[in-house]
Amino acid sequence: MFTEKRIRYLGKKAIEKYGLEYQKLMVIEESAELTKALIKNNRYSIYDGKDTKINVAEEIADVYITITSIVDALNIRDMVKENVNKKLDRLEIRIKE
């Protein structure tokens, strides 16, 4: 079952087992796979795109899990939240223009 608590717990366990550097590489790898899935979804969406949507969802999940583990391992959750808020503020201004 999806819960933040479960993601954070298993992310911590993954870092304990494989190490922080390995998990950083996993973020890079999963991000690349998400990039590829998004490109395919864009290219093939003129047909049905159902399979590519499934792949995009899978890759987003992988990126979300690995990024969460890095955020926790580096103890930067508050910094990330602060930056997200700044970027959302900027986005809101751009949308209103």
C-alpha cells in the first residue's frame, strides 16, 4: 500500500543495504528512464498511448521513491519544501502574466 511512511522506511532500508552513492546513481538511472518514457508517450500519443502512459506512471513511481530516499538520507526535506514553495510562487506569477 502506498504511504509516505512506507516509502521513507523502505528508502532508508535501501540506502542502508546498498549505500547512498548507489541510491544516487539509481535516481539518475530512473530519471533517464522517465525521460525516455515521456518522449515515447509524446511520440505515440497520436495513436492510443495507453502502454506509454503505463510506462510513464511506472517511471514516475521509481523516480519518486528514489528521490524520497535521497531527500531523507541527506536530511534536506525542509530545504526541498522551501525550494518547492519558491518555485511554485514563480510558476504562479508566470501563469498570471
